[in-house]
Amino acid sequence: MFDMQNTGRKISELRKARNMTQMELADKMGVSFQAVSNWERGNSMPDISKLPELAQLFGVTIDALLGESSELIRSVANNTTEEYLKNNPVSAEEFKQAAPLLKPEQADTIFENVKPPLDLSEIEDILPFISRDVINQLALKAAEGEDYSSLGDIAPFVDRSVVGDIARKLIAQGRSIGDIAPFVDRGYIGELAQASYEKGGLGALDDVAPFIPQDALQSIAEKEFAEHGLKDFEDIAPFLNRDYLNGIAKKAIEKDGIKAISPIAPFLDKAMLSEYVKERFL
């Protein structure tokens, strides 16, 4: 990627060499004084459409302004991208270098022409520059090929509905959705958690328990308690409401005795439990 600090210093040097103030440069370029200031401090880059005008003003090439040579950037700046893409393959490195200077539509067009195509593991550092639609398509394509290794890295940039669909597929395959669980809609994750539980028991909820809505988690807990008691509850006990947990502990004691609550004892209200045992059994 282009070094904004170096480009900023170059713009500053060229402006001063022509005895111009930042305000004068801003007026000539049709931008705000703050924009020029941000360029020179390396906080932002000039809009790519401004590069030919800026280079002409200073009597230098676009490459000299940017400190690096890029035919791709020159084609975008000169509005000849379509012709350039017809005649030139775009490498992953070229695209990554150019991405911060591109508008989203430009980035999407060029991204689709990268050869060989980039996969999820290669795009983490360019996600802010390509559109959500393209990222959604990449995520779905990876899921279709069962390539899930990088989904957690791009999930924050993917539509939640798409993440939910991928999560459902993972569950159907008996895989964990832990890496993407934080990015699934809370209402939807309760449904997915129920499906995971049905397929793999409480152990299947290890990675997603913190994200399951309380009503859905309690529903799962009720079913587990009815069928298997509390023996595996340590997987979900830290995420259950304390009052609910205290209540289910009382049921377990009445049904199977005080030893039945040992899996969840560290998560119970000790004072309440002591008082209950006194009143019930002493």
C-alpha cells in the first residue's frame, strides 16, 4: 500500500518549493484547507481523481507524487481503467497497493479482475475498501466450498443475514460457529443454539453460550435438566441467570439430593442455598 506519510511529505515539499500556502493550494485544487492539511500530515490521501491535476500543478508525475510507480493507479486517475483491465492482468499486490486510493465501485471492479482471484485469507487488510456486497459473495463462495478458516476474520464486514445462513450450514455439518457467533443476530442465534444442542448436546454450546439470549438458554437448560439432570451444566451455568440457576438447583436437590448440584455449585448463591437447605432438610 502507498505510504500516506511519504506522500504527505512530498506534497508539502512541492507546495513549499512553489512558495504556496496550504490555503492557496486548497483553492487551486477546489478542496478545503483541512483536506490539504490532512494530506500533508499523512492522515489521508488526495482523491484519486485529483492526482492528475495535483501532479500537473507541481510539474511532476503521479508516480513521483505517490513515491511509487503504478500503472493501475495511473489508469484510474486518467479514467482509462476499462481499457487497462482489458489488456493487463491485475495482481493481488497491485490491487492491495491501490485499494486505499480507490472509491468502492472502482475497488469492486478492479477486485473482480485480480488474477488469480483472492481468497478470504488474503483480503483481511483490504476489507475496508471493497463493498459489502462483494464481501458477502466471497463469504458465501467460501462457505459453498466449505472453506471456513478465515470466516471469523471477515464476519464483521459481512451482512448478519449472510453470517446467519453460514452459521446454519456449519451447524448442519456438525461444526462450531464460535468464530462467527458474535456477528449473528441475537434472535437468530437462539434458534441456531437449539439446533446445535439437538445435534451435539450442551458440549456443542461451548463457543456460543455467551451469545445465546437468556430465554433460549433457559429453554435448553430445562430440556437438559429434564432428560439428564445437572451433570453437564458446567458448560452453560456461567451464562445462566443466577435466580434461574438457584431455582433449578432447588429442583435438583428435591429430586436427587444435595450431591446433584455439585456441577453448578460454584455458580450458586451460597447464602440462599444454605437457607434453603436449613428450611427444607433441618
